[in-house]
Amino acid sequence: MIDLVVLDVGNTTATVALFTGERLLERRSFGHEDSSLADLCAFVGRAPPGCAVALAGVRPSACRRIADALGGARPLFQAPRDFRAPIENACVPPENVGLDRLFNAAAAVSRHGLPAIVVDVGTAVTVDRVDPPGVFRGGAIAPGVRLAFEALQRGAELLPLVTPAPGQVPEALGTDTVPAIQSGVVRGLAGLVDRLVDDLAAGLAASGVPRVVLTGGDAPLLLPLLSCVPRYDADLTLHGIALGARRRARPEAS
């Protein structure tokens, strides 16, 4: 029986997941446009009345619209202080860390162990490190695949807007403008991720070889090109939000 609905509101889409205990039963993604709200609400409505709802995200305006559409539900997580994570946030200042990065870090520790390096490939690419015994140290942020394509088109008048080619690994040698852009962005970001993973791993010293965990909507575009051999966990953020919701429901959670 469904006992938790998780809504992860990203910069581009909102993903809804239905949980029973710690098991994710089904997930679906929706756009932020008004026409998608009815479908999103219908999917949430598959949960029984009174079911717990955990709403979180990095786009506050979309969070508010979705909350209103669901009958005035209040976002459960709006700032790092709302997330009773089973990890220590060692960033300075801690309140500036994106909640999605903390959700990913906590879920990576829970599902894959320590030490961990978490790579999230979405609108932005984030590469973060969690040290033993469970300390979120921070990491690096770079433009994501689609953002890089859009930036090239906006900043260079003669370049076309290129879109990702799912399931296709771009050749290194682009013989025309479009494949050259695909190569530069996709292969370039894969190289960036590998370099950042190496740099962050070097700082672990005697803590052991890190588990590299990969997630995010555009992660499959980079996965075939990565040398760091990550563990692919498509639902990492959803599990992190669910983990936080379960901890908040327990008075003894700290």
C-alpha cells in the first residue's frame, strides 16, 4: 500500500514517486507548464487519502504552484535546516547548499556506503563528496548538457541550437557543426566529471576508495563515456527526499 508520495521539483521537470516503506513503486515526470498540473495531480491522487506527501525542489515558484494545485500542501523541505539528514553538512555557510545536493548525498550514503562521490547530471552538473563517518564536504558545480547547448546558441550568433541525442555516443571528431557541438559538450562534460571525481577522490587520503554514484536526467548521456565507472542510481534524489520525510516523521530523529 502506498504510504508516501515524493515530489522532486527540478529546474526543468517535476518528478513524482509513489513509495511503500522504502520501496519505490512507480515514478513519473511532468513539465512545469500549466497543462501538466492536472496530470500531476491525477498521478498523486492514486495514493490513498491522508497519505504523507513530501514536496521539495530547487525551483520555489514551481513548488508553490504545485502545492497550490494539490490543495495548499506546504513544501516539506524549503531550506537545508528542514532536512534532518543522517549526515553532517560541513559547508560554510551550510544554508547555502542546495537541498538536492544534500538529498543525493544522504541517499548515496544510505544506499551505497562511504566514502562517496555523487555526480548529478541535470540542468547543472554537481560533483560532491561525502567523507566518513558521514560528512558532506561540498564539491563543484558546472553547466549541464542542455544548458551548455543553449549557451552556445545564445552566445554565438552563427551556431545552431543543438539538442542531445539519447542513446548515441558522439564521435570525438565532429565533421560538421552539429556533431562538433555534440562532441564538445557531451564528451567535454564527461571529461570534466572524470577530472573532478579524480580531484575529489585525491583528497580522501586514507579514507578509502570512494563509491562514485551517478544520477540525474541527463546522466545516461555521459555514462558510456565516463572512466570513473560509477554506480548509476536514477532515483537517488527521490530516495533522499523519502529518507528525509521518514526521519521528520519520527520525533527521535535528529
